[in-house]
Amino acid sequence: MLAEMKEKPDPRIFQLWMLQGVLIGVLFALGPLVYLILSGIFGWPWAPGIMGLSLVVLLTPIFSYTVASMRLKKTGFTLDEHGIELQKGLISTKRIYLPRQKIVSAAIETTFLMELFNLSALIIRTQANLFKITGLNEAMVKKLSQELDLYPETEGGEPSGRTEATAPHYDFDDYE
């Protein structure tokens, strides 16, 4: 029936995670900058502000690269004929198996930063939880949704004969 499909996120997600790390570094740099401004006003020593700012500027790229690399290595999913296994983590790997019959609905999420890299996330809803597969390009989302039969079509490419009562519920409001 369906051969096992192992997928990793699109490599552009690495760039997105690096950008997020740099933005966090910019926030951390605000502390030493405020200190430097106040030291000029109140006559405080300026060396701690310079050292703090230097430390943030030097460590932000290293930290961002390390975290993004570790996340990329430990993130992915495996799809087989019975369900999907999600893997994610930073230091340790968390694996979750979702049987097909437990999947209630799905939604596609795209944040502003994801749009810049032409990526999206597939949110899978079960009766108990929500699960998110991040870093998917358009082809991966289409392939995954077809394999999981989330958006079924007939042979002619037309939507299947599902009625509103039998169709899965794709509502973004439920996720928030």
C-alpha cells in the first residue's frame, strides 16, 4: 500500500531558526545598551555595559547556530500505512505516534517569518491534543495531506463527496 516515508524539515527552517535566535540576541543586547545610556547620564562606569554588549554580540551567532543545528537533526516525521510518527527535540528526542484513525482534523499555519522563507506548519488535531509539524514546504504539505487523506480528492482532482457532517473540521480558531 504505502511505503514508509521519512522526511526531515525543509533546510530553510534552519535559516528561520537562526533568524529567531538573532532576534532573541537583539533583545538581550538591549540590557547592556540601556546600561550604557544610563552610565552616560549618571556617570556610572561604562565598562560593564561594553563587556555585556560584547558578550551578547559574540555569543548570539554561536548560540543561534548550535540550537538551530540541534533542532534540525532531531526534527522530522515518518509516515507509514498505519499512521505518522513525529520526532522533535533539542537535547533529547521526543517521539509521538499518531494512528490514522485518531486524527480528527488538520490545519495549515504560516507565521510572518515562515512566509518570508515560504514555509508552513501542519497542525494535526486528535481528540486529546494538537501536534505541529514545522518547516514544511508547499510540496511536503500537499504530499503529507494527501497521504494522510486530510484533503481527499477524486481521480479527476475534484474534492471528494464528503458533506459538511462527514468532512474534517479545518478551523484556525480552534488552535488558538
